[in-house]
Amino acid sequence: MIDIRELTKRYGRVTVVDDFSLQVAAGESVALWGPNGAGKTTVVRCLLGLVGFDGSVEVAGLDVRTHPKATRQKIGYVAQELSFYDDLAVLELLDFSADLRRLGPERVDAVIDEVGLGEHTDKRVAALSGGLKQRLGLAVALLPDPSVLLLDEPTSNLDAAARDGAIRLLDRLRREGRTLLVTSHHMEEVGMLVDRVIGMEEGRITIECDPIDLAERLGIRAWLQLVLTNGSTQAAIEVLGAAGYAAKRNPRGVLVEVPAQGKGRALAAVHHAGIEIQDVEVWR
């Protein structure tokens, strides 16, 4: 579905994407993961044909440079920073966007239902919360019923509740068979949305792995705060130490350092020793 080969993008003497190659199969979900400035958004702009580049980029077998309009018709794009006509109502904006694509009102009704905006169609865009604006951005992107969705940091400006809602919606779109390419620097978001992670740094691919392996590949660790029943703190520290974990007492119970993907093993060690865990917090 997406075929990128030896993509290179320079701005003057600065190379922001360097010899980047990636193939994404139809129905696959892939994350471009990395810090700000890694080149993720530039790859997306090249896919959209918004900037010139060296190399080859194809979408559904069509060359982005020679068939820019045809390829963009197959892509739904949601930018990191959403920009709308704030004075329009939600329905007015969607009708306007549909008219630009020569789509009828039935398609507008379909995307409103798909993203759950039915109760908000009369609201002005300026009055929408961050989560609802994200849904509106998805609704506009879904109007042409694209086979590919490009999502640039889709939850970066959302609070925790809105982020959870956005992830559930995107997961449903993924399970419907759309091809997703997501840029992100949120570990938990990547783990819930994609089949494969492409780690980027300074415009180059540095890691390619399953999302559950990303934290381990990056050497990321976490601290578990275990709140225990009275009198069991020292016993838990000894159990964890015997299992190979660094643990120490703190005012609320026990802090134990674990690999990002090894939290369950530490909890299981304490549980199997018959120590009751009242609460768990994860610190990174």
C-alpha cells in the first residue's frame, strides 16, 4: 500500500530525512516513533507530495510525484496542529469540506456517525474541546473514505480522557482494515495502535520492532510504587531482591525498578509470596 525507497529530504545543507525506506502492507498499522526533530513529519509531508524529495514514494502503486491528485484521494490526513474555520458550525464545516470533494450529504452523515459527532453538529468549531476537534479532524480526513490514514501525533494535545477516546476510535478504524501510518513519541499510544514500530533519529531508521519490544530495545525502565498491607514491606523487599529486582522502602510502601515490559513479573513475585498488594503506581 505504501512503498518508500531511499527517501532523502534536504533543506539547503541540512538533511532531515536520510535514505529512508519503508514498505507498509494494506491493512497494516505502523508507527514512526522518535523525538521531535527526528524527521517523522517530513516523511508524512513527502507522502502527501507537499515537499520535493529524492528517492521514490508510491501509494497504492501510484507515484506521489507523477500522480499527486490521485494519491491524495487515497489518503486521509490529520495534522498535529488542527486548523479550521472557527466561526463555522461542525455540520457547516463538514458540508463545505464535502462540497470541495464533490461528495454528497450522505457521506457527511456517515462520517459524523463514524466518529461520534452526532450530538455536536450545531456547535461552533471554536467551542469544541480538544478531543472533539480531534474527532472533527478525523471526520474531514475520512470524507473520501480513504484506504490510508496518516496521523501526525494524533493525541499530543489531548488530556488523558480525550486521549483514551481518540485511541479507541483509531483502534476501531485500524480493525476495519484501513492502513495507518502514525507519528508519535508516546510509548503507550504506539503499543495500543500499531503492528510495527519504526524508530527514527536524525532522519534515519534506527529501530524496527514489534511495539511490545520498543521499550526494551530503547533500554527504558520504570519504577513501581507498591502499596502493601501493614508489616509486609520488608518481606516484599526481600522477595523482590531474591527475584533480581532493585527495591527500596519509601513512605507509602516499596519502590521497585523494573524493565518497562517486566512489570508483571515483579508483581507476580510479590503475589506468589502471599503478600497482599493494595495499590500500584507506575513511574517513568
